[in-house]
Amino acid sequence: MSAAHHGWDAAVELLPDPRDPWHLADVVLQEPDPVEPETPGPVLADLHPALPRRHTSRFPFSDERIPGEIVDGLRGAALLEGCRLIVPGSWHSDAVLDLVRDAELFESADAALREEIASWTRTGRAGEGPATEGIPSYAFGPRQYGVTAPARDFDPERGLPGRISADFEERPQIALLGTLDDSPADWLRAGQAMERVLLQATLDGLSTSLMSQPLEWPELRALAREPGSLTGFVHMLFRFGYGPRGTRTPRRPVGEVLTVE
């Protein structure tokens, strides 16, 4: 979308080298065709203003419901990337939130997983990794009173000093991003759809957070999908709402993640 913002077209080929599964995509920048008519509807350049504003929020949201037209726009954003965004009904939502809690119990019983999570969260204590890696403690958000919202707590055991507790929304507004199949190309499309949905939500004035806990356990991931839905595989669980947008967190230098030839 940055290329689109600067007036370039981008031709993207996913997984161009079958011999190298880590070669995820080739992107060729091209000057736009002056003869080709403009594409109707939302375009990538429209999302560019949301890039510096989009942050994960692990804070409480209000109980204000999101208008249907905004939800439809988020569904459309996912479809543009070949994915589906499912807004679960009451029973499905309760079932998904139960899966989140089950996943948290699985995590608490897995010492290796707790150690792995601690390795990419930053609390300022001695011996931690570089500041450009992982999630800093100022982005953890408050602790929850109760377990109503599926906000992930990255500090369940260390007891970070000065961290406050707060009431979260009683009925979280969640959505599931999925695809029909579960191939590496589907994973990439889901990542692209996730970014488009998050940026569209930001433009619409929503705060967002990501819940992957139940999707990290195969036995729970299979239960997250809605029975009878064409979305066979769920890749991400979103929490949407109105509230603090969250704070900017460090990123790796561009040169470490992007090669220009």
C-alpha cells in the first residue's frame, strides 16, 4: 500500500520458488498503466493513512456496539484478499471465548511455552533481549477483573510492578478470519487479509487486538470454526471495539526484513 500511495502498481507473486518455502513473495513495482481504467471501490492507497495509527490495544473497550455497515466493510476487506471474516452469533461467540480460556489453561501448564513467551516480552529486567524484539511491558495493558474479554495477558506470573487492573467489556465483539483450505498460500493470504482488515478498522475509528491462543493448539483450532461454514480453517481471532488505540511498539530496521534489487 505504500507503493500505491506513491503512485506505483505492485505485481505480487506468492511462493515463487517451490524449492525455497521461506521465499514468501516477489513484488515488482511498476508504473501504472495510463490506459487501464481505475479500479472501482476501495484501493490500497486509501489505507495508507492508517499505517502509523494502527496499534494493538490490550486495553478495555466500551460496550458500544459496532454499526453493521462498518462490520460489512471489514468483511469486504477480507474478501478482497480471498478470505472470509466471520462475525459469530451469540452461541458461537461464547464457544470461541471458552476456547480462549481453555488455551490459557494449556499455556499455564506448559513450562516450555511460558518460557518461550517470556523470551519475546520485555519488562526492563536484566538479561532480556534487544529492545527491537518482542513486546514491551508498556503495551501489555492492564490486568483484567474477571475473564470476560479475550485479551491476552503476557505477564501472568512475573507480577510487573505498578501494573493496574481494570474491568473489560462484558460482551466482547469478536470476528474470525478464515479460508477454505490450509495451504501455505492460504496462510499468506490470511496475513494479507489480516493487515487489510486491521487498517480498515483503524480508518473506521475502531481499536483492535489479536487473539491467537486457541489457534496455536490443533485440538482447539478445529473447534473454533463455525459448523457448516465454508470457512474450513481459522487463522486469526480479532477483538474490535471503541477504546484506547494502544501504543506504538519497536520494529526491526527495514533493512533486516526487506531486500530491494
